[in-house]
Amino acid sequence: MEIDKYYTLKEIKDSGLVEREVNNVDYQVFQRNGKVFFFEKKDKEKFRFYSEINKGSFFL
């Protein structure tokens, strides 16, 4: 996955990312192999990948 590229939810999940439930935020959070991936919902079907961090840095 490349930062600032657009993906469908199916593409995101097919890449092995697992959705994490977060409260009171307007972005989607996914996790895989100790990394956390942040996606901004652009429209009904597309998400923009904008950040990736280590799981240990993820505090909500």
C-alpha cells in the first residue's frame, strides 16, 4: 500500500489488514503485523491511506 493512494474496503481487507474499532473519530483504523494503518474515507467506496505507525505508538 502506498501513502496518499485510494483503495476500496475490499482491497484493504484483501491485503490482510484487520479493521480496529475506534470511537469518536472520522477515519478508519486497520492493523497488520504490528503496524497500524490510517485511512480517510473519501466517498462511499474509496479510502485514502494517509499514515502508518508501529502498534506501540497507537494510543486512543
